[in-house]
Amino acid sequence: MRLIGPMSRQSRPNQASGFRPQGFSFAAARWEVQAGGDAVKQPSRWIMATEFSQKRGKHRDDNPLSSAVDFLLANARLVLGVGGAAVLGIATLAVKRLIDRATSPPDKDDVKAEQKSIEESWQELSLLKASTRPQPKQRKEDLSQLQPSSAQASPAPEPEPPRDTVALTLSKLSPNSQTPLCLTLQERLLMYYQHRVVVSESDITLAKQLAGDIAQELQNYLRSKFPELPFGALSPRSPLYDGLEAVAADHTCLFAPLVLEPNLWSFIPGEDTIANDPYYWVIRRTQLEYFPRGSSPWDRFVVGGYLSSSVLLEALRKVLVGSVNWPAIGSMLDCLIRPGVVSEELLLEVQHDQLELSIVIFPTAESEDRTLIAKPQEGLLENLWQQDFYQAEVSKLQELDSADLGARCHCLQLLQGICRHHPSLNKLNVNHLAQVILHLSEAETDWAEDSLADRFQQVIMELIGYLEEGSLPCYFNQRINLFSSLQEEEIDDMGFALYNAVMAPELLLS
């Protein structure tokens, strides 16, 4: 699915306009041409207006009202006498000055005086705002002491010791700072990371402990309930364990590996099957002529000669929902554990006094350097196993950052936090974002911390390009489209949100 036609990687940032309103560039061009055409005429218009105002000020004495006032003052002495004429003249002169001041442009001295009064008013207002804390009351001992005379010079304040540069930067970026600052995108990203992305160490430690304890209890139950099914050690795996957790320590995964006999099972890529999707694999039962069905404990989950992921998930769901005594395990761990009945995944919802944790259990099968996980699928993919690239993605990112002291993992955490907070971008998971960063690392080598804002904007542009194409090729297998599970409406919503953020990145940080 494509939103617009395909484009090359070099031209993608300039062609990321599939979500751009039509006619915007043409209207801007017309405005620039019109503004350029009037650039020559505009100064003359201002000069003509200024000369017109000056001429009005010079000839305001030729006004008929002024002539009438002069005639009245000249003949008032004959009618009112000397005293009355003087009083009338003073009053008339005051009215005339008011009229002249109202109809004439302000003088330079008046403007300067007005600006000075405005500046003084703002200074007084800032002093009033600064003095928010009330002064402490004096004690009786202080009142009994002699007050220093006003003539005595106050001691000079001691010079303030130089502050740490990092502390000064953090104080400027603090949200409690009273001074409004025009922050750069780099500073905004650092503020967002500090206040909305970073997870406390106490929450991370508690989430790890709960996940580990639940994994141990679940493994003990599976071994006692199904001793014939050889499960490997259940291991938690998520960004929580790789230092990449963002926003909250509220979700993790448990991998339950299946110990398969190598001579009885073979892994076949999905592109060699009727599904024709390289993202998925099938696990076929082999050697049936020598080892008939029933020779392997996993034969009970075979459908049509293949190990069915959906049948295995349904069997484990019945165990989690109806057999495991979760209230007893929860009381032992000081938490409340509920299996997800509505969710299609094998979900456990954990409620603790300090946090809430969601644990998703994935049966896995490993062969050589690949890991396959059982996830709920529909249609032709119902019995297939999806290949998981998370561990390979994290290892590659950490390897690249270690080589050049880059900030790729830092950028990944920022993007995770933004996508989790944005309603239109929450479908972009850590795998999508890590893959985009890995692709960008092939073309861009400067991933220093000082270049975080530039790399952040580049990732946004790359994402827009992939959404326009409707395809995100996997870094480890270019034939896999990681956007294949997204709906067309979801891609449109994400592209529109990201396109709006190109001109105003702060929209994503609000």
C-alpha cells in the first residue's frame, strides 16, 4: 500500500509531502513574488506618509479655528475689560494647546519620556513579582539592638562563587524557572527526556523483581503440571532489561522457549509456503517414517504436519486462566495478579502498591541464530511463527553507540516516549523505531549528543518517507515489511501527525 508513488532514499526528505496540503508551496511563492514586487514601492509610501504628517504640523497655525481664536482674543479687551480678557486668554490658550497636541504627531522628547515611564513601570512590576516571599518577623532580641544609621555605608556583597555549568543549564531548563526562555529544539528534547521519558530506578527494580518472581512461579507450575513438555527457562525480555525503557516501567515480556528435538523438526521460511511472507516461518514435523507421531511430546500441537502456534497458545491460555492459582501467588508476592481474559495474547495484569505491570507470555522456538515467537494471527498466518528481531536490534544499536559514543539509544528512548504519549503514533513500537534508526545510521555517522536534535528531525523525515511508501524494510532482511500489520487508516494518521511536526517539532513535545 502506497500513499504516493515510490521515491529514492536521497530524495525522500524533500518529497515527504504526501500528507502536505496541496497548493501550499504555490501560495507561498505567489506571496514571495508579491512581497518582492512591493519591496521597491514600500519605502516611498512610508516617506510620503511622513512628509504628509510633517506638513500638517507646519501648517496647523493656518487653521481657521486658530484665526478665530486670535480674533476673539484681540477684541475681548474691548468687551470684557483687561481682567476678563486675561482670564479668557489663559483658558483659550490651554484649550488650543490641547487641540494642537491631539492633532499633531508626538515629539521625540514626549516619546522618550513615555518609553521611559513604561520601562520604569515594567521594572516596578518585576520587582513586585520577585518579592513573593514574606520577610520573617524580627525577634525581640533583634528589636533591642541598635539599628545602623542610614549614613553608614552598607558592606559590599561578597562575590558569588562560580556555579557548575551543568547545574546552571539544568536550572535554566527547569520548569519552575520564572524567566521565560526561548529554548532550542535540543534543549526542548533534553527537557522532555528528563521530565517525561526517564523512568525512576526504583520502579525499574521493582518491575524486574515482580517479573522475575512471576516467571519462576509460572515455570515451577508448568514443570509440575506438564512434566512431559520440556520448557526451557522462562526469561523476561523487553526494553526494561536493556536500559531502553521509556515513560513508565509498566510492561515486559516472558519468553517460554520450547525444547524441540533437532532431528524431528525443521524450520521453513514463510516465503516458501502458501503464505509467501518472509516475516513468518513454519515448523514442520519430519522423520515420521522412523519416528511416528507421538514420539515427540510436542506432537499434540501439530496441525497438518506443522507445529501450530495457535493451538499451543490456546492450550496455555486455558492453563493460565483456569488452572494457576494466581491469588495465592499474588499474596505471596504482595501484589494482585489477574490473567487477561479478553486479550488474545497470553497476558498477566499485575497491580502493586507502587506500579502496574503488564506481562505478555510468548512461547518461542529457537534455531541457529533466529528466534520465532507464537503470536495470535489470523487467516493464512494462523499456524505460523513470527521471527523476532528485538535482541538483534538492541545489540546492533549498542554496538554502534559503543564504537562512536553516539546517542542512538537516547534517541530511541525519546521516540518511544513521544509515540506512547501521542494518540496517533502509539502503533509505532520499539521495533519500528529501532529499525528506522539503524537504517539512518547507514547514511549518517554523526550521532553525538550535541547532534541529537538534527538526528531527531532526520528520523521524523525518514519515518514520513517509509509511511508514504507504506513499507518499512527490515534492517536484517530487506524482503520483510515491518508495516505489514498496520491498517491503511493508521498509516495515514501517523503520516499526518508526523508531517505537521516537520514544521513545528514542538507539537510532539507538548
